[in-house]
Amino acid sequence: MKIADTMKYCSKCGGSISRKVPKDDNRERAICDDCGAVHYRNPLIVVGCVVESEGKILLCKRAIEPRLGYWTIPAGFMELGETLAGGAARETLEEACATVEIGHQFASVDVVDAGQIHIFFTGKLLGSYGVGEESLETKLFGEHEIPWDDLAFRSGRFALQKYFEDRGENNGVHFHELRRSKS
């Protein structure tokens, strides 16, 4: 499935956009009809952290769409000027008011239809946690207490499953690809 490209005007000069294959390229791109600028659309990076404290995992109940009211690992879009690990720590602070010691990267999920790559780290909670602006509630869950049926995203479910399989140890990075079913 092709990701919708809604760009209509050039971000450099304001000219109108056409979609065509540039010379020496192999796929259709958004190209300005006036200045010729080629606008590339690349995947966005989402970074998150499976935060552990005394054998329990910190989850956040979402206060925003998509998936308002569902539980999630603290995660969000990476910002320019930060590292992957730094972004995961920042998202944890924003969503759960929690400072963490970032461990190792352990899961990567290609969310093809959304044009995203989700990267997850392990982390240890340093001190307390709370409720950030994007969360309705935060809570520590034991493995058998996790609300599996109320998790917001399949990528988070995959990360939690791999975390528990590894028991938080550094057993390499687990890769997964998510696509919409063709039903």
C-alpha cells in the first residue's frame, strides 16, 4: 500500500507540486513545477523505552489520539538534534514524568503503512514517576498484570513480549515488520 502524499505546494518557493520520477531516481517524488526542488518523504522515527522498576514495567494510559485511553510504552517521535537513546529518555520524561537510565536497544519495528520506524530501549526508573500532559494515568505492572488487550499499538506489544522473553538482558535487537492486513 502506498502512503498518501498530500504535499500540494513547494516548501521552498510556494509553487505547485507534480509527482514524477526525477532523472537518476527510481520512484515518484513530489517535484516543484516552478523551482524544480525535489521533496523526499522519508520514514519518521519513533523512540520508546520499556522502563523497569523492581520487576515491574511502567506504562502510560494515552490522553491523546490515536488510541486515546489505551496503555502504551512511553514513546514518541524523535526530534532533530537528539540521539535515539536521548529521544527515548525525553519521551519517558514527557509522558511519565520519569527520569530513566537508558540501557540497550532491543527492538526495532518497521511500521510500513504509517511510514515509521519504532525503536525501543530498555531503561531503569530513577526515582519517582507521574502523569505527563499526554497521559491520563501511569502505572507499574508486573508481567502478568499488563493489560495486553488494552495496549495501544502492536509495536509496543511486540517490544513488551521481546522484553519479557529476554528478561531485560542484552540478547541483541529483535526486528519486526508491521503491515495492514489485505482483507
